Amino acid sequence: MEKDYGDITSVIYDEMYGKSDEPLAHYRAVSETISNMPHEELLQRQQAADLSFLHQGITFTVYGREEGTEKIFPYDLIPRIITGDEWNTIERGLKQRITALNHFLHDIYHEGKILNDGIVPHELVFTCKYYRREMRGVDVPKGIYISVVGTDLVRISDGSFAVLEDNLRVPSGVSYMLANRQVMKRVFPRLFGNYGVRPIENYGQQLLTTLRALAPREDREPNIVLLTPGVFNSAYFEHTFLARQMGIELVEGRDLLVHDNVVYMRTTAGLRRVDVIYRRLDDDFIDPLAFRPDSQLGVPGLFNAYRSGNVALANAIGTGIADDKALYAYVPKIIKYYLDEEPILQNIQTYLLDDDSNRKYVLENLDKLVVKAVGESGGYGMLIGPHSTREEQAKFKDLINENPRNYIAQPTLALSTAPCLIENEITSRHVDLRPYILYGDEISIVAGGLTRVALKKGSLVVNSSQGGGSKDTWVL
Amino acid sequence: MHFEIFHLTRFEYSNSVTESVMELRMQPLTNENQHCTSFSLQLSPSARIFEFVDQFGNIVQHFDIPEKHSKLEITTKSFVEVNEPQKLPESLPLESWKQLDEEIEKGDFWEFLLPSQFAHPTQPLTDLQKELNATREKDPLTLLREINSFFKANFEYAPETTEVDSPIDVAIKQRSGVCQDFANIMIALVRGLKIPCRYVSGYLFHRTNDRSHIAQDATHAWVEAYLPTLGWVGFDPTNDLIVGDRHISVAVGRDYTDVPPTRGVFKGNVESQLSVAVRVRQAETDEIESSELHAIRRKGFTVTMKPKIQEAAQQQ
């Protein structure tokens, strides 16, 4: 394959080429296989892959659109490859970051040392809508707040990986990572078999081990369930998929009840005690008694059962404060504070907009910057300056002036690109990487992750909800 | 003074409900101003009672009743000893603003300085602030005394003119409300001056010789503001009183949201009626202060087989 796919500029790092004109060593065999394959055959394999996703019913829901909201997650045939060395850095960096963020969560819900020492402003924490004051003084099982994390990484122009977002609430997408691999093995069995790709298939087992480690009672096999908001949730497919992989019950709020401070599951054989809940339901909705009283998805009394240690939740309540996009700017300081280490993975420069000089600079440069609402995820509530209209910029200017705390700005990133098969052509698209980190008795990271692709040419938004696709990710 | 408090709360449902889950914030606090020497709680139907201390230091009981029931009765009896409060100076020196700002900078007052669900700035509140001319030109204690007196002079005490979940703007605009409204408004005003301020729910014991228009309601709400050298000082805007030994604190929070006496969820498509009776008696003298059991309000429930929240409206 030749490096000739259009709009690459010199500042952008390409996953296959780096900054050179020749494929990097670890990509060579993939490049050759695809180059030597008749175009017809390549298309046939892409069709086979698409069909496989359709048959497996691997879909997600796009909010805010009127037409049929179930969509197939587009899969790109050409794998994204990460070398063993690169992966080692990522792995060390993520472990460091997760360890520090877990310390942070424990601290702000207990003594608040980092706040009192003036490292992180009190106000930032207490004004965050994901801060759960009810968690103050509550001890969580084994002190682990964030058991399941899906950190978003991007590769910037010098070829290094940087953290774009810490997703510490209910990160999704791991089912696509697993499905992509299954399809890859079917579509390119020989190529895959000869590459020495590290396996990811044990993710389900590792997740189960992680959840088991949280069980409050050690005298018996814990009953673990996955709590879903239900079929209308965008990740419902994933909830069913993971429950099946782990062999645990998939439940909705109405399937559970709390009696005498213990959580039970309704079964045909009566009530059965629940020990660990892998919840894919946001804090707000999890218990109408403790949080949003209008929630009909939650379990009344669950928080009190949790508070008294009778049930474990993964993730803990109140973890969203640590992935507030304004707090993100403080993560390097958080790492330094708790671990006395320099961050291994870089942060992206972030402008906090309640600072007057930052705000002035950002408002004058909206056409160059990316603006994000601090509490949103999934690519909602975002302005990509260079791709925005004047009206959009004016709208964000008003929004920022109205509530500066609610927004941050970052430079528009030169996200790395990777070759993709799009409309029968091989062409470059921007990608990111979401590895999945599990924190039980120890921190483990499955070697890989979800590589998301911005399918629109030149687009920097990779979120599935905004029309992104994905690739299989190979770690060598 | 020593008090004996009897508090009956009764929910009656038009049909049976199941899976009631409820939290109570009804046990009087023990702190430097008062001592709750005993507290008993009875439930009908009976249930196992659990207890925890919430993030504000309130003692919370909770329970659940899974089986069918069409009535829920909660009876509490408390004995509380309330100390004679410290004598307040007439005013504080103007420099105390600086001292206050320094203490805020160091201490953990954030929860009681930031806006909260009811106590947050709105346009009507800003207008009220102007009308009051509440600025830092006077010393903080004088200012608080003025704000505290403002309500009795300018607002009408009028039950049923606001709902338990009415935003403060309703009471500000109509210039009437109940103690809960006045407390929420005063908190928003005081926090606007960067003085930490919190909501207190509790009981007020009325001596027979100063029965006022609120005499029949012993459950009450007021505020506490934090002042340098004095600590938390209680102000009762409903009665234009500095909180003394007739105010019995039960729970504190950012505003009413944090301290409803009962908060519960049940399953059932029913109408619910809440009645409350409270009797506060001075323990030594047997002086009796009581209110008849009276219907507080009705609340309709129209959703079928889905949990709905009911909050006891302890309106006064």
C-alpha cells in the first residue's frame, strides 16, 4: 500500500506510516496483504464482516434523531496496530493515572486533604454536578471507587499517546472491542494468526474476577448481577452481551428490591440476595430515595444498603467528579500529589473558563479551539472551532459567558490517522483509542481496546453517537 | 429547659400499597446547644429500623415495609435538654468581615455558601436584596438582625399559600408563605453576602403567654448563620427571634431538600393523605403545647405500579 490517501498534513502522525512514506515495520505485513489482495476480494471481506455484525445484532442507539435509532456500529477492516513497547508505556501510564484518581476519590469523600492543601480548588469539586455529597464518609468495598474505566487516548503529532478523557462512570464500548476481534479472526484468519497479537478474549472473565473481588461477604460465592436501565439505553446490546459472557443475571431496577437493608433479586423461586452490582445506570437514577426522586429505573433504598456495606457497586457512587472535564486539567497535579511521580501519559492543554484571561483568549479564538461542556460525554455539547460556523461560535460564546464553569477549551488536536476502507477506497481517517482498565484486587488492562474512527473525512469526532466507526486493535 | 416531644405522622392511602421504603430525620440533635437524652420510634405496621448519620451529622432512621398496607404510622417521643443560649452582643465590629473571610478561606463552609436547590439566586431574590439594602456596609450581626426582622414586617405568615416544593420565588412574589419559605429565602440572602448559612428543622415550644398565629404548629424551621467569634447563631425569620432555649433542632442541611422529616417511596396507584400531630411539653412544668391531629394536604398519585415519592409536608 502506498501512502497516498489525500489530506495528510505533516503535523499528523499516521498509525501505519508514522511521519515517513514507508509503512512502519510492524505494519508491513498488513500493508502487503491488503495491497496484494484484489480489490474485489477486499470488498467481499468487508461485506462479510458487515453481515456478521448485522447477524449478531450488534447495534447502538443514536439519541436525538427521529428515524430508526438502532444502528450497526460501522466496522473497518484494516486493523490498528500498537507495538509491545508502545503498549507498555500506555499500560504503566494508565495504571498510574487510575491509582491516583482512586486516591483522589477516596480523599475528597473523606478528609479532603488535596482540597485543604490547595492543590485542587474546593469550589471545583463542590460545584460539580457529579459530586455526591451523600458519599462523604462512606467507605466503599476495598477502597476501590473505579473498577471499570475506559480512558480515551489519542496519539498526537510527536507519536506519543495523551489522555483525552477519563471515563470513570459507566464507560461503554468493550463489547465492540470483543466483537471486532471475533470478526477479524473470521475475515483475516491467516494474517491474524501469524502476527502474534495479544489475546483479549479473557476480558469477560477478568471483569467477573474484578467484580468478585468487591464482594462484601467472603464466606460464600457472591451473587453478581448487571443492572441495566433497559432496552432503550444506547448500550443495551452491550449489557446483554457482557452478562452472557460472565454468566450473570441481567436485571432492571424493578427486578431488585431492598428489604432490611439488603438487596434482593426477584426470581421465580423467591428472593435471592445480591452481593455485587455491576451497574450501567447513572448515579442520578440508581435510587429514587437518595437521588432523583422521579427515577423509575432505580432501586429504592439501594444507597442505604450500599452505605452499610451490604452490597458492592461497580463503579462506586460519585466517581463522575473525577472525570469532570474541568477537573481533568488537574490530573497531572493529582498524580504528583498522591504518588509523587511525574505523569507517564500526557494531558491535553486545557483552558478553564472561569479564569478571566483564559476566557478572553478562548472567546477570541473560538474558531481554532475545541470547546466542551464539562459534564457531557459521547461528543454531545461540543464545538470544534475549525469546523464550526459563525452562528455556532456565537452560540457557544453566549453559553460560556452564561456559565463559564460549565465549559473548557482545548487546542484542536492533530489526532493521528489510520488507513480505512471507505466507500471502496483506502483513505485516511482520524482515530483514537479506548483501552479498558479493571481494578479489583489489582489493576489489569486487557491488551487492546476500542479504536474509534471518525468516518467523516477530516472529522475529529470519533464517538459512535456522532457517526463514528471502529477497528480491531492489535497489541503485539 | 427540658422538653418532651411527641410527634405522630400518619399516611393513609386510598388503596393498599407495597414496598414502602422510608427515611426519617426526626431525632433531635445532640450538640453544644442541646442534648437529646432519649428518643423512641414506633412504626405501624412494624418494621426493622436501621440508622446512620448523614453528611451533615443528622441521625437518620430508615426502614421498609414490603407487604401490603394502607396506612403507615410513625410515632416518635423525645426528651431534649436545651441550654440557655449565649448572650449575643448587640453588634460585631466591622473588622469581623475580614475575620469571617479568613475563616471561610481556611474552613469547610462550602456546602453552606454555595447555592442549593431552594436557596439560590433568582431575579426576585436580587430585587429583594436591593429592597433590603443588604450590603456589607454594616457589621454582619447587625445585618443578620435586619434581615431576620424583615420577614415578620413584610411577609404574611399564610399556610397553604405555598407548596412543600415551591421555589422561593413564589413566596417572594406573593409576600407570604410559611417558615420553610422564609428560611429558604433568608439562606439565599445571607449566602449572597458570603456568610455561611444553613437550614434547621425542628420544634418551637410556645409559652402560653406569647401564643402567636403559629401557635398550633410546633414543628418549625429556621436558619443558622456562621459568625466570627460567635460560631453558628440561630435566627428565626418567621417570628423575628434570635434562636433561644425554646427552639429544638432536629436536622440541619443546605436547605429544606436535605432535611424533610420523612422521605419515602412506595408502589401503588393511590391517593395519599398525610396527617401530623405534634405536642411539645416542658418536662418540669407539665405545660402542654399541642396541636390537634389535622390533615396537612392531599397529594394525588396517578402513576400505576411505579414508585412515587412522597415527602411529608411539615408546613407551618
